[in-house]
Amino acid sequence: MSKRVTILGAGSWGMAVSRLLQRAGCRVTLWEFVPEDYRLLLRTRSNPDKLADFRLPDEIDITDNLEAAVSDPEVVVFAVPSQHLRSVLVPIADQLAHVPTLVNLAKGIENGTLKRMSEVIAEVTGAGRDQVVTLSGPSHAEEVILDMPTTVVAASTSEPRATLVQELFSDGNFRVYRSDDIVGVELAGSLKNIVAIATGIADGLGMGDNTRGALITRGLAEITRLGLALGARPDTFAGLSGVGDLVTTCASRHSRNRFVGEQIGRGRRLDDILKSMKMIAEGVDTARSGYELALRCHVEVPITDQVYRVLFENKSARQAVSDLMGRKLREEVWQ
Amino acid sequence: MSKRVTILGAGSWGMAVSRLLQRAGCRVTLWEFVPEDYRLLLRTRSNPDKLADFRLPDEIDITDNLEAAVSDPEVVVFAVPSQHLRSVLVPIADQLAHVPTLVNLAKGIENGTLKRMSEVIAEVTGAGRDQVVTLSGPSHAEEVILDMPTTVVAASTSEPRATLVQELFSDGNFRVYRSDDIVGVELAGSLKNIVAIATGIADGLGMGDNTRGALITRGLAEITRLGLALGARPDTFAGLSGVGDLVTTCASRHSRNRFVGEQIGRGRRLDDILKSMKMIAEGVDTARSGYELALRCHVEVPITDQVYRVLFENKSARQAVSDLMGRKLREEVWQ
């Protein structure tokens, strides 16, 4: 399928998706905001700090002009960090309202407003809900550019829109499923990063695979409970954007969120860890939003609580794990 | 809680559980069938081939006399491989019928009969269903003996019986949840090994974390479908015996099932792999039982199908993965 597509944000995922869509026959424009990254891309067509051993195909246009980038596309793809999305949207809100298909790739919940990304897009641009699709799932950019088999889910309240994105992105090694539960897909993809930080903490403390299995399972249970309270479907959390992305993130050497947790478990301070990183670990901000959402909905989220206390209240990581294991014995499933 | 407990089978998990229960105050007898393993245990109280750097506490009685071992216990724990359970049960069936609590640890489905372990126990001994508890979850013996935090689920149709096992096994680092879905817990714990073999195959082929995430998610979806058809509850598959054990197995250096898959992915023959292993990879036999169960129930299990063909019909591993990725695009959730 050939479309005029603009991708906003030339991070690792933005670059990988640019190549994917260009190879699928699309006319791709890639916009980058940070001046030094833009100039580096223009000169070398690569950014080794973000995606090593990768060169953008020559057919992809690179620009730093936001208004021009969104003047005429049929599809706009948002590949900017969650907490920056609103500021990217505001100056081009009117133009975006006329773009038939808006695809969100960010996995986060806006701090303060506690809004999902498709809600932020709809609020700022006035776009109808049936224009917006969120693509999510276990998809490290580092592997997608190597054509390793990858599966994701395209979620929208509009089935034709989800189908369009499914057909646009699918190729032999990149398989896209459809879902109508955009609430669930966005929450699962975001909240799973809190659990990834928790498993990283346990790894950093020297705990093993059993502990990781426990944290993933109980973490999945609590983010599913929170999702249900917010209108998501439980089977979405058992799917690619939930379990799939969670296990990939928790086991992966590529995950920034797991890395942050691991460093915390080894005794480093959050500030120092974040300063040393070239890319954003979405889970840190999501831990704040998730904690507040759970308070608002009166949902019990013991792992999120402990991650929040370790990240933002200087609680000892070992004490946090010990507190989790010492909870009252009970049934596996409860509300 | 202090009980007279007999554990049948001194494999790695049998040994780890012996220590767990002895430390909890139980009077523990451990029975082993293989003469050389029995003599080694008696002489050295250890078996480095099965559990390195581990010595059984002196308080544990070691025996090779099956009838004597089950003459007077309050609890009997079965830690023998699934396909051997029936032959261990038959000679002591009458005695077992009078033991109040029978705890199964094996994760498999009997070839031929396609019965779960608690069904085999009930059939052979005539024990009532409320005597039988299955304990399952992400619990590599190698980590439990190091007191790494571990969680499992004790499943029984009898809540008092599940509660007894919960209290018997729980300590500060070993946390036991209860479930009344023994069908689901047994099926999840068994069928997940088929998915573990599949992810091992992908690892052996050099595929990445995205592929593993996809196989785990879609594998979980298909074994959940099969479980539902057999009377299990779906939330059990999202729990410790399903997701939890699955992700631990798929990511772990300790997993024999993942190892078998990895060796297959690297081009070795199944016969050669199994001959070289000192312990049993339950998933190989479970792949046969799972494949037949799905045929019988008319449930679509694409990953199990491919694992079966690779293991038993010499299908190329690469072709199997390619066939999985090339399926028709569809919605994420379907029946």
C-alpha cells in the first residue's frame, strides 16, 4: 500500500518504522526536533547513539520543519516520548485535524492529566476518535531493522482505520493484529513498563528467574485490575501489548526500563541513572501516572506502590521486595 | 506446621522440596527409585548431576523402599516425571488411598490416556478428588535452594486441602497462593512447556526478543483456548502456573524444555539431544499429548502444531517459524 506518511520523531523506533513503511512503498518524511540529531541524520543518515549500525534509506526525506512535514500527508505517525507529545501537537493541531489517519507509537500516560496518548491527540487536535490508531507490542527497534520476526497490535475504535494501519505496516517479518480496545492497548503498553522496572530491580538485587516470573505475573494481574477499572478489556492484557511486550521488556538487553530498575537494584540513584542515559525510560514517568491512577480508582497495585516508593521516596529496594513477599497469603485471583 | 511427609522422587525439585518441608518442621522421608542415585544420596546426601552445590539436611530420611515410605505419612508428595507416575502409583495404590493429602508436582499429560496427573492419581488409587492438590508455578529448584523469592499456586477442588498445602509449604521466600481450578493449573503448567520448546527453537535460530514475545503471547493464547475447551478458567492461564511459569521457563538458563528447543533450532536431532540430557524435558511428551488433545477438542493450536511437526515429523525449524508468521492477518482475539 502506498501512502504519503510523515513520522514525527527520529528516535530508534521512529527510524525503524520509517524504513518499514518506505520499504512497503510509502513516500516517507521523517521529522526530528533536536538540532544536533537532525543535522547528524541529514549528514550521515544515521544516529549510532540511538540505533547502531543503521542507515536510513535514501528515499526517506529528513526535515526539521514541523509545519511543512504535516502539510500534506495521508498518515502521520507520532514517535515522540509521551511527555513531549502535547508540545509537538499544539503548533500543528489544525493541520492534523485534516489528516485521515493518526498513528500513535508512544507508550506512556501524561503526567498531571493522567491521559492516554490517543486522548491527548484527540483533545489537542479535535480529531475524531476514528482517526486515531495506536500501534503497540513487543517490538524493539534494534531487532525490527534486522528483520527478526515481530508481532504488534493496531488498536482503534474504528475497524476500517485499524485495518488500514494493519495493511500499511505488515510485511513478511512484521505481523500486525487488530484490536478495537485502544484503551486496553494503550494502558497495557504503558503500565507494563512499571513492572519492567520492578523486575529490573529484582535482577539488580541478584534475584533469579523465579522472582522475575512472580513479579511479571503479579504485575500483570495488578495492571489488568487497573485497566479494567479504566474501561479496558482483560484479554487485551493477556495479548501482545500486555504479556507480550511485558515479557520482552523484562527479559531484554535492549530495554531501558528494565535497565533503570537494574541500576536501582544495584544501589545507584535515579537522578544519576537518568542523566547517564541517551534515551528516555518511559516507565519512570509512567510509575508516577500509574500510581496516581490507581489511587484515583481505588485499585490495589502493590508492585506499582513499591516501585513508586523506591523511585521517588528513596525506599530501599531490598525492603520493597521483602514487603511484597511478606503480604498475607491468599487466593491467586481476587478483585 | 509439622507433618509426616514422604516425597517420592529425588530429582532436583524433589530434593529442593524435601529441604523446604524439613525446614518448615516436617518429618521428611525421601524415596528414590534409581539404584545408583539412591546409593549416591545415601553416601553423600547430594547428587551434583541433578542439583549442584546442594546437600540434603541430615534430618531427612532417604529410602529406596517404596512400601515402607508410604506406610504412615500424613502427606505424600509426587515428584516423579509425568510419564512414570502411574507405574510408581500402582504398587502402593491401596496405601495411598488412606493418605489424607496427596500433592502432585509433575507437569505433564500422560501420553495415550491424555490424562492430567491428578486424574491419574485418582484413577489408580481411588483417592477422592478432595485429597489431591497440585502445586505449580515458576520454581526452578536451583533458585529455591538459594532462598530466592519464589511464588507458586496450590490448586485443589477442596479449599481446606489447598489451604493446608499452602500453609505447609509457605515460608518467607516461598509464597503459595491458592486456586480451586486444578484443571487449569495442571494444563497450564504442562502445556506451557510446548511454548517453551517453541521459543527455544526461535532462540536457536538466532531470532530475538520480539520473536520470543510473540511466541509467548500467541502460545499463551492457544493453550488458554485449549484449556477452556477442557474446562479450565482463563484467568488461571494468566496466573503463576500459566504466564508466570511460561516466562520463567522461556527466559531461563535452567529450563530443560527451552534447551531442547534451542538445540533443535541449531540443527541437532531430537534423539541425540535427549540422549545427552541427564534430566527429563517434560515438554517433548507434552507436545504429543497437547497435539492430540487439540485434535480431539477441535481447537486451533498453530504453535503446538508446528512444534509437533518439528519434533516428530522432521519439519525444518526455520520453515515452521516462517509458516507461523505467514498466517492470514486477523484480529488479536478470536475463538
